[in-house]
Amino acid sequence: MALSGILYTYPENFRAYKALIAAQYSGAQVTTDPAFNFGETNKTEAFLKKFPLGKVPAFETSNGDGIFESNAISWAVANEQLRGTSPLQQAHIIPVDEFCRQ
């Protein structure tokens, strides 16, 4: 089951697109925080408490768990169709994730 929550990022962050696309294809309810201001919000005590490295994109699940790094976030919001249902299918997906990371 895909996770839902809030994606913290700045406009046109190409790393966030992967997570947003995965969420859209899987039906996960992912929103962005319009009040997020890169260089300010990610340096606040509250943000750093959730995401100690202050990196974005960062994802807060609907139950308050935090995930950072675009591959991890896209994996979390994806469904089985996008993740693969067997180790072989998943092994075929990993290179695509790595390619998209560059």
C-alpha cells in the first residue's frame, strides 16, 4: 500500500518530480507544502527535528514518519505495480531509479 502525506520541496525541484509522478501513478495522496521556503523552512528547529539533515525533497507521512531522498520517497508512495511484486521485477526497477537519480 502506498503512503500518503506532505512532500517538502521547492518549485521545479527535479528530484521531487520522481516522487510526485510515482504518487500520481499509484494513487497516493501526496501534497506539497505551499508555505515551504527553501533555505529558511528547512533550517527551522521543527523541520530539523523531523529531517535532521535538512535535505529536500523530504516527505512526512500521514502518521508523522519522515523520509528523505527522492528514491526512498518515490518507493514509499509507489504501489506494487510500480515497485514490482517479485525480487526479479524489483531488480529490474532499481536501475531505472538509479538512472533517474543522475
